[in-house]
Amino acid sequence: MKQLKQIFLILLFCAVLFSCSGCVDQTQGKNSKTIIATSVSTAEICEKLNIPLAGVPHSDIYKIPECYKDLPEIGMPMSPDMEVISSMKPDWILSPVSLISDLKPKYDAIDSKYAFLNLNSIPGMYKSIQELGALFDRKEEAEKLVREFENFYVSFQEKNKGKTPPHVLILMGLPGSYVVATEISYVGSLVKMAGGINVYQGEEKDFLSINTEDMLKKDPDIILRTAHALPDEVMEMFSEEFKTNDIWKHFKAVKNKKVYNLSYNQFGMSANFQYQDALEQLESILYPKE
């Protein structure tokens, strides 16, 4: 909830700045504003809202929406090329709120308006969609997306209502290392939505560096493994770690063969529109059919 309020305040502040310059031109194929999306997830949201863009990020892993494929690239999501962005004289820059501490000073330096979208959870994403709909005169498109989400999730929640929720340990891997994902990370929020209990709930950070002895004390029913980047290398690392580190054989989840690798595309760092597939995958893991 704190994060949702943060994005609302950020967008509200931007809205005040925007109010003096009018609304986005809704004429098909035209837009009086130069708008840049610095991550694939923000570009996907813009596509759903029918917002024309002037620039998109480069990605070797995720696919840019087809309608934006020929646009100029502004660099990687984690470190956009500010010279390129500045040369485009953007009216608006859209980025994930997870990068606000790194990117906000850079955007301030080029005197551009910006909005940081809360992509740490699906509810956060839809709240940001509503705010963008208000900013760019796309309220109808935004509300349609919100209704689709609400209808899906109400139905999804009913499936396993009343069942005992399993306790879950989530490992987010990088080549050569891994961290624990809490319930306020994106993948952690998906597990919560799917009806799982994170063994590291109640934390203030999205990722934690925890030793395996402490993880063992949590006694998770299920262990989920996913990747921050380079998924093939990360999964190979996890496989080797679980084979060679003797402590893992003492975990109940390992003994019961309840260790699962999650797809990098559905279970990455930012909320996206593949969440329905992600939740259905988690449902089959958390509440397998007898």
C-alpha cells in the first residue's frame, strides 16, 4: 500500500506539471507529446493504452511490442543513454519505480517530466495504468484493463478458497549467487496472490541476503527458483548448488521433491501482462490436483 501511494503521489505531481500543456492528441497515429518508455514492461503498458511512443529500450531477452519495433532505442532499462534521451527532447519519460533512486536525478538534469510506475506487483501495475490513463486521456482503455484484471482475479481466488496455504521459499538467482525474494518483490507478490505464504513475509525489502541455515529454520513446504538475468546460467548454478551444498538435503521441500524452477519471462523483476499464466503455473505448484 505504501508503494501504491508513492506512485500515486509521483504521478499526481507530474499531472500538475502537465495540466498547463493540454492532453495527448488522440488522433490515430499522431501525438503532440514526445513520450519515451525506458523498460519493456512500461512499453507494453503504453501499447495496451494506445499511447504512441518516440523511444523504447533495447532488450536482448524481452520482445518490444510490435507497434514500437522500429522506434529509436534509448539504451538498456537499467542504464538508459541520457544523451540519446536528451537529444529527443522528451515531454514525458516512463520508467519502473524500482529504478527511481538511480534515474530521477538524471531526468531532473534534463528538465523533463517523468512518471515512475509501480511494477512491483500486479495491483501496483493496474493502479499505475489508471493514473497513466488519467494523464494521457486514456481513461476508457485503462478502466477496461482494470475490469479484465478484477474479473480474472475474483474467479481465480475462488478456486482454492478454504485450502491450507503452503509455506514458500523463493530464490532469485544471479550468475554465481542468489538472494531471497520477499512478498514485496514481484515474484513474491505473485506467490501471495496465488495463495502461498512467503517464509520471509513482513520484511521491508524486496530481496534479502540470507544464509542457508536461517532458510532451513523456516522449513518451507516448497522452494521456487527464478532468475534476475541470464536464466540458463542461473538455473545451471542452482542445479549445482543443490547438488553440492549438503545443507539442501535437509530441507523438507527437497526431501519431498517440491523444488521448482520458474520461467524468467513470467517471473522476472517487473509486473507484466503474463501474470495470468504465472498465477496458473503457481496454482498447479501450490495446490496440485490430487
